Amino acid sequence: MQCNMFNKHYQQLNNLLDESHREEFADLWKSIRSCYSDPASRYELTLKWLHNRILELDLPLSLKALSHKTYESYFDMVTYLMTEVSEGFEPRWMFTYRYINPDDKTRPLLMNANPDGTLNTQPPTKKTLERYEYSFPTDSKYDKWCKHRYSDIDEIYLDTHHVNKRIMRQIYRFRGIDTSRRTRPNIYYFHEKGSRKNDKDKLFHTHALLPATSNPRYTSKVDLEDYFNNGRSPFRSLSCLSHQKIKVDEITNVRGILSYLSKENSLSHIALDPHNSHTIQSKQWKQQQAQQHQQDNVWQ
């Protein structure tokens, strides 16, 4: 069964490669299959070749020495996003926003420096908070609720729905996400928790990929940064957003950025938002389901 799964993924990846890489990948696959019997090693070597030769990136450290199921989950996400690119997905911008974090009010600029003037890279602790005489050395009930709320992926999906509606209306002039029959822009949302050690304290942050827009008000990076960060912007009225600056980047390497956004995908967490992301393959699947439903009604 495991061998069949690996063969299926080989066919999926082989169909996405250019003619110049298929022969090289076929030779690599034969070597891996003859030398390694465990699926974990096969997936790891295949992903390493994919990153080095196709994506031109190093394999993320978070994807080393894992079980074959975790490799398989990451492999599925990478091939899914590569299929999106081959189907015509062309993201132009990526912006990153964070959610309300109670620790923000206890992180002044003074805490970024040690007494000797050197930069302090350690996270704030109770001792550092008391040393600088701040009134929030411990979490209040609201702080505890807030951390729990913004570390729950189901709540993040609801917040992302409101973010998505605001972007659709104001940047892409698109209304009626659930009812409109117009062509909906392909916007992808990826939710991550970062690399903090304590899992219970990890709060989500979101990366969003935006295609180019015909709206003349939002054609450049400066325009988008002003929309996302201006205090008078309607986007800033969303109560779930942190006061931290929202960073906007122009995308030059599409496959590279998709691989980067897949790094936290695992068996227990799907980085790509399945509810708010409007992917090309999901649209094709819905069209196939609608056609199948019409055929069933005809036969009845």
C-alpha cells in the first residue's frame, strides 16, 4: 500500500515537471526505489531534489527526520500548489498580518535593549517585566481568553472570512462572495503559528497571496501598504487585527513562495485555508459536481 502511494505521488509530480526534468527525475526515482525501502527516506530524498532542482531552495529544517506520513502530507500540499501554478495561478502580492496578542502591551522598545546597550533577543519573561516596572507582569482573564481564542484554528477561519470580504469589496470591487456568479479572484490564505517553543502560547498569523487588481487605487506596493496600515482605512477597523504593521511584498518567485508557505503543513494542521481560499482546483471540482448533479436530474 505504501509503495502504491509513493508511485501515485511519482506520477503526480512527473506530470507537473517540464520535459527537461522528467528524464532526470525518472532516473532519480529508480535509484531511490532500489536503494531505500522505507517511505520516509524516499519522500525526503524526492523533496530534497524537488527543492534543489525545481524550486531552487533548500529543504526547510522543519522537514527533516520526520515520519513518512508527515512527508506525505507536505508532498500533497506542494503538488497541489504546483498544480495551481500550472493551471494559471499568478499571485502578485503577499501580505502578512497578525492577530491580537496580549503580550504586545508588555513589549516596549526599552525591552529590546539590555542594560549594557546590546540587543535583547530573548522573549519577555516575568522578571524582565518586573524589572522595567510594568503593570502587566501576569496575564489577566481577558489575556488568557484572548490567547486561547487566537490559537484556535476554527476562530481564525471566521476572522479570515471577514478579512476576505473586506479585501474583496474594497480592492477587487467584488461583492457577494457566497452568492455572486462573477469570476471570483483567486486569493489564498495560509495560517501559521511560528517557531515558539511553548505550543500553548502560539498564536496564529496569516499570509495572504493576492493577484493583480484592475482597481487603479491599489496598483503598487505603496498603495497596498497605505490601505493595510493607515489608521483611517476601513481594513484597520477589523477587531481581530493586531496593531503591528502589515508587511506587503511583491512576489518574484511563485513556486518558491508557495513552498515556503507549505512548511508548517502537517497531519494535524493544513496551512492552506480550505474555507476562505478560492483555488482553481476547488472551482473545477465544484463545476464537475454541478455537471454531475445536472446529469443525475436528467436521468431521473
